[in-house]
Amino acid sequence: MSISQKLFHQARELIPGGVNSPVRACGSVGMEPLFISRADGPYVYTPEGEEFIDYVMSWGPMILGHNHPRVRDALEKALHNGISFGAPCEPEVELAREIVQALPGVDMVRMVNSGTEATMSALRLARGYTGRDKVVKFTGCYHGHVDAFLASAGSGAATLSIPGTPGVPGEVVAQTLLADYNSLEQAKDIFARQGKEIAAVFVEPAAGNMGLVPPVPGFLEGLRTLTDEYGALLVFDEVITGFRLSYAGAQGYYGVPPDLTCLGKIIGGGMPVGAYGGKKEIMRRVAPVGEVYQAGTLSGNPLAMTAGLATLQVLQEMDYALLEKKTRELAESLKEILKSKGLPVQLNCLGSMFTLFFTQEPVKDFASAKKSDQNLFCRFYAGLRGQHIYPAPSNFECAFNSFAHQEKDWERTLDAVRQIRF
């Protein structure tokens, strides 16, 4: 029995399901999780010291790779000054300045401790600012485990086939109006019927929680026009795409500025952190300046702020276009190898993210993503892990490339896929 197996068996007696986030249990792929003892560059290592090429990258934020020396050095220096103050600190001001300068839709930003906390706070602010209660979200988009957003969520809820969840009152999700991702017409129909009651549209500008599903041309632009017409707010959940799709996020990549933006772990260099920001007239409604209350004892934690600032400073020097090119080359090669085995494969690739779906049909929304053959995905996952490649244990998650991955890693990955027997 491996150390990971021993730890998992112990964990199941102490932690629900043996994990602190459901997808990690690997139950949907018929396996047990690997426990990770350390990570460096594009690699993660088990307690036995086995090396795996990582395409999970802490679910996205490690775009520089694990344990980047400049981020680590900045953290080591900050650690000597203390790990938590519960008070303002200089790094939070510097990080806020970098975020505001980078993202077109952000004039002011409030730091929080997770992506879920960011979306929860942005929803409250949108309702407080507009004086309306209803919110539009898209099926398969995941905005954290906030009650209002657990209606037809993607990510772990989809992986575990949980359409909602016990514990969320029906009257709460009744305020959440659903449309299919990439269907501007459905969104228009909802607004035509209830537009005066809608506070905001929440959307992943490039969906990453039903697998990767990019927006079709005109979708984001249409949402911008629609929300403006009805006086609702357009909220981009950039927990995945922020500073990963481009340094200016999806909003810069597509040229569509939202009213509010939610961000996640990448702005903390992978540490527990999040943020929401937007136009000044909206953000000035947040306490203590305004009447919309939101607080957090550990918000602006000096270690997370320092790691995030160092990460963004390094990212300003990086060639996003080259990483996008290399990612597409890798993903297209993977697709061709799988097709040569007679498998039905669709590829969605954007920036440094991609997903391979085992289906004949193009994937443009949650319904088409769910047609991917999960038995084939399970074999794909097991085949990769058996050859020391570490993918996400769900077809509803993205694969993430990084600036740390090199040609030798991609070649090793391609060789591993050639060896898989389906």
C-alpha cells in the first residue's frame, strides 16, 4: 500500500470523504487521490518522491509554475515580519494598484480570502447598488459554493452529479435565473420578461468549470449591451481567466469591460486569496464608505499580498502569446493522437488552457459538454496517471499549461498518450 493510500484511508475517518474539496477524492474516475508532498516548476511529487508532470497547477493559479524563486524569495522575506496583522499593510496597496492598472473594468478593488467570497460579495454589492434581487447565471458555470449560485453549477457539483445541494433554501435559488452558456437569445428572453428585477448577470467570460468552453463571437458583447439597456450589472467571474488568459484577463483579451470583476488565487501566487473590483461609483457603495457591508479578518493578509504582488510583477515580463502558441500545439497534438486511435475527440483551447472532450459534437455549452464519454475519460485519466502525468480527475475541469513547462514535458506527455490503451 502506498503512502497516499494509507493517508487517504486515515483521512476518510477524520475528514468527510477524506478530502477538503470534493473533486479531489477522484471517485468519479474510479481511483484514489495522490497525496502531494511538494511541488516545483511543472512537477508535483508524492510522499515516495515520485515525480508527475502537473496539468492541474493548483486548479489554475500556478501559471508561473510551482515554487517560483522570485515569489518564494519575496515570501521568505515577508515571513520574518509576521504572518497576519488584521490591519492594513503596504503590500495590499501595491497589489491593488497592479490589479487596477492591469484590468480595464477595475477602478477599485477589495481583497477577500477566496473566489467564493469574491462572488458572494460581488452579488451582495450588485443587489445593493441596483436595489434589485434577481441574478442571471449560466448553466454549468461555477461561481463558488454560494447558495444563490448552486443552481445548475459546473465543476465539482457537475462531477458528482449534484444539480443543487441540500441546505440551500428553494426561495434563495428562486432568485437565480438560468440560461444556457453562449445563448444570448435566452438571456434576452429572460430580460424581456424580468429585466426590471435583475441586479446582475454573472458569467465566466471563458467558462472553465464545464471543461473549457470559450464564448462564441458576440456573446460577451451582447451581454454588455443587454445589461446596459436594462440597468443591470455585468459581472465577470475571472477566478480562472484573470491574469491567466492574458495579463489584462478575459476582459482585456476580448475587449469587453465588465462592471464588476471577481478574482481568485492567482493574485496571491496560489495562496488563499480572492478579490472583487469594479467601477468607482459601484465600489464606493462598499462599507465603510458605503452601506453595503462586507468584512474579513484576514483580508489583505501580508503573505498572500506579497506572493500575489511578486507573481504579477513576474507575469508582466512573460510572453503570453508564446505560451498560448505552445499550449495549442500541445493540445492539437494530443487530439490527433487520440483521433488516430479511433476515438471521438473535440478540443477546446484558449490561452494556456484546454480540454479534450470525448464526443463527436462541438462543445459550446454545458449540455454538449455532458455528452463527453466519461468512461473514455476515466481510461484517459488512469492511463496518464499511470505514466506519471497529473491531470484533473474530472472532464469538467481545464488542463492548465504554465510558463514552467518545457518541450521535454510536452513530449513526455505526448508519449504517455501514445501508450494508453483504450
